[in-house]
Amino acid sequence: MGGDFAPANVIMGAVEALKETQNRFEIIFVGPEAVIHDQLRRVQANGAAFRIVDAPDVIDMHDGATAVLKQKKNSSIAVGMNLHRDGKADAFVSAGHSGAVMSASTLILGRIEGIGRPTIGAFFPSERGVTLLVDAGANVDCKPQHLFEFGVMGSIYTRQMFGIPSPTVGLLSIGEESSKGNDVVKEAHKLLEGSGLNFVGNVEGRDILKGAVNVVVCDGFVGNILLKFAESVPGFLKFKVKQAAATSALMSVMGLMMKNMMRGVLRSMDYEEYGGVPILGVNGISIIGHGKSTPKAIKNMIFKAEEMVLKNINGKIQEALVLAK
Amino acid sequence: MGGDFAPANVIMGAVEALKETQNRFEIIFVGPEAVIHDQLRRVQANGAAFRIVDAPDVIDMHDGATAVLKQKKNSSIAVGMNLHRDGKADAFVSAGHSGAVMSASTLILGRIEGIGRPTIGAFFPSERGVTLLVDAGANVDCKPQHLFEFGVMGSIYTRQMFGIPSPTVGLLSIGEESSKGNDVVKEAHKLLEGSGLNFVGNVEGRDILKGAVNVVVCDGFVGNILLKFAESVPGFLKFKVKQAAATSALMSVMGLMMKNMMRGVLRSMDYEEYGGVPILGVNGISIIGHGKSTPKAIKNMIFKAEEMVLKNINGKIQEALVLAK
């Protein structure tokens, strides 16, 4: 039931994932059974390897993240996460209430040993491919140790999932020198420098889109503000183009062309391709999709979950934590 | 001697400001006398109301902000700021070493009574005009009281300089509810709510370009990262357009058109129009220009300084501090 276009997009994307892979895996739809059946009738789901597990409670976007897990024990998030914890599912994905998925992941799955705070990353486009920013909003008021852990998790994720042998890790600050930044960042710099990571030092706000590093480490307060600012850029540019187009007929034609071209240019800023963001540091595979997830985004999110399972990301994070200390 | 194109752009811009206003004010050029004379010979400065005060030391961009003021006592920043403190100049503007200008402003001019930390703002373009973000990098590890002061100073500045009768002030956080944010922001929320400011509550990263408020209050760590990220957006878009243009002849033509149109669209992101950012909270008028300031940017910076003097911004900040408490 997760996301603005649930259950339609969720089911369409999942069925598409099964068809495309010829049932390489099985999908368990968790939600109100009748609603799921009704939706399944609208898509060509014959032969697709799925099951349904009933979860009648639906979490509203206005529900509090932690409280709702106690109040709505039979939500798709709670029921689905329990299936994963109990080994009946290998991974959990949802385009629903981010806070509730984050809370359920931490509370139900538990943390990887050695991880103080699980994290959500965000993918930023860059001149050299994709940059992973951790943390993107799960953790505020972080301690240096938490930033260090984000660096370790981000490094393992990009190495495994993007195939970068030795991902570069940068610490987001307001100057390149190690003396620049706030107190927490200055301490985190020492921890990262002493680790076995490919830590290149501080990076600045301008280095993200440049792709100066593969992994940008920051507090979730900064990360979330930056992520939401970045997400607002395409809308702002569209507004400005529309404004310019209104000034003359020539500008109007150019505006239309520009709009089409910009769509291609800005595609790399699109969450659809990355299919959601992983929660790293929990004892399981849990991915949060965008609220506006299209069927394609849902499909890609499922593929990412499968890949994370097969590559044993969590085992590798645990190994790396031991080595980096 | 400040900025990448000094002294040429500085002198061209200043002479232009005098010509355009028919010597409405007098300009004191502070720097190595011979270099200034040499440069003045290259522009039509006849009849312009300027004087020269020799300041042989030149601050390098690699100099430390505070240390250099002790080592290079005869830099244009130190000498010029002293002229202002001693009442021989009504304002000080520079496109030089930002850190040194900030330090000199605080150390030489001193702080306005009631201000714990002077601040530098930054102007962001928005769908509804310009948004002032304070602090843009002068202060990290802020206390709630500092954020409150930034709100007061930002409100006065935008009211006086942009003519907005009751500027809206938002506190940058990761959710609209007052319960969202880090510890400092949650405390600052209470202080701002209890003030006489037109405080609308928390705003998020996406609200800046939307122009949801006139003044966005944040810690300088967040502000500086955001500012540098925003400044890197036009370069990233140019890179993507160039990349797209390389794919075909048609795309190449469209890319060229788009480049031209984008120039207009992105002009509002241009520091040139705002002519530098003011240091607020010091006992004087001090403006920092962009290192790449054009003559036009220098000219506008001088006009802004004049306007700040005539509007008695500092007197109004002091009054507002008393009222807001």
C-alpha cells in the first residue's frame, strides 16, 4: 500500500519484475488481500510467481513513524518486515511511509553488530556518474563515530553495487583542510583518516555534482536539507523556462525545445533509475522507494534488493567494520 | 587588490559607480599606490571623485584569515577597515579574501550590542524573487541564540533593502513540525516563535528555490554547504547539455540554443546583480564581493553599501533586537 500510486504501481512494477526475469525470484505482496486481488485482476499476472500475505492495516502519511508500528500491528510494513526477520522473505521493499519503514527496519530487524545508527543514503547525479550521500536524513545530531560508520557502509555499498574497486570517501565540510568544519566533523575526520577506507579528506558542497568522490559522508540534518534542495532544482528550472517562454513567440518555441531537452539532461537526477534507497546497517535488506514511484521504479527497487541479497552486503559491512577499526 | 581580477575590475567598477551617479559619493581606493595609479591611467577616470590611501601589503588567498591581519598590518583590508572605524569612510567593500574581511570587520569594527556573532548572508534566487539565507558560512557550531539573531538581522535587512514590509522568516530544518530537526534548531524554534518577527516556522531544503519565505535561518555549516552546492548547479547543467549535444547534429544545435536560453534563466542565480553579501551585526557597513566580481558587480556592491548607510541598517538592527527580546 506504499506510495502515492499504490497499489497500482507497486503491483504493476512487481509483476513486470517477475515477467522480465521469468520468475527468477518469488514476490510476496503484503497488504489488504481484497485490494491486492482486485488490482491483480487489472494486470496480466498469469504465471507470475507471487503470493499474498494479508495485512489489513494501512499506514497514513500523517502517522508518526514509531507510534504507528505499535498502533497498526498489521500494516504491510510491520507484517512484511516480520516475514523478512523470520526468514520467510530475503528482503523487504516499500514505497510507503519512509519514517515507518526506517523505524520498522531498525526495531524489527535490529542493527548489524558494531553499527550504532543505521543510515539511509541518497543518490546524487554527478559529472562522473553517481555519488552516494550518507546520511540523507535518518540521523540528526550524529556523533563522530556515526559519521565514520556511514563512511564504512557507503564504501561497501558502492564497491559492491557499483563495482568500484576502491571507492573514494569524502567528508562533507566547509573547506578542504582538516581544520575546517564543525566540531563533530573535525573529530570524524580523524576517525576516517585512521581507517582503511580510501578517505580523501573533506569535500565541499560544490564537489557533489562534480563527482569528486564516490561517497559523501554527512550528518542526516545536512544531508536531508541538501537532498530536498537538489530535488527542487528541476522544478525551479522548469519555472524559469516557463517564465522566459512567456516573453515572446520565439522564446516560447525555444522554451518547448528546451523543456524536451532538459528532460533528457535531468534524467540522471531521477530516482526511477536507482529504484529507491537502501537502509544500511540493519540486519536485513530493506529498501525505501520514492512516494511517487512508477512501476519502473518499483521494478528496479526489487532488482536492487535481489542484488543486495546475492552480494551479501551486510556480511561485507560487518567484515569491513572489523578491518576499519 | 581584492578578487581574481583586481585591481582592474575593482577600479573600473568604482569609476563607473562615480560616473553613473555624478559623484554622489567619494571613493577611497586602498591598496599599493603605484598599482592603483597605473590602473587608473587605463580607465577614463577624469573628474571622478576618488582618493587613494596607500596600503602596500597584499593578502594572498592562501593566507589564514585571522593571522594575516597581524602579519600584514598594511593590507588594503586592514587599512580600509580602520578608515571606516575612524569615521573617515562610511562603508567598506572588498572582493578579496572573505575570511580576512569577515575577521577584520569583527575585530576592527566590533559587534553591535546584543549580537553574539556577526553573520554573512547569501542570496538565493527563487520563484518569488530573492531569498536571503543567513548564515552562509561565517559561523559553525551555532547556539540557538545565534540562530535567533540571524533571524532578526535577516528580517531587518530584507525589510530595508528589498522593501518588504514584514518579511517572512523560516528556520531551515528537515520537517515542518517544530519537533523536527536537531537539538539546536528545536531550541531556536522556540526563541524565534517567541519573537516579534514574522516567523512562519520550519522550512525545508525544497522551500528555498520555491521562495516560501524571505529569510531562511540556518547554521553557517549547513548554509555554506548549500550555497556551494547551489553555485555548482549551473556548471553541472552546462556539462550535461554539452554531453547531450555531442550525441547528434540536431542535439548540438539544440544544445547551443539551450545554452543561450539558460544563460538568461540562470541570470537570477548571479551574484553580479546583488553586488556582494553584507556582513551583518558589526559596528559598520562591510560588504564582501565574489572573487570573480566583474566591474558591474563592484559597482552594484558600492551602491548597496551606500544604501545600507543611508537606511541606517545597523541602528534598525539594534532597535529590533530590543523589541524581539
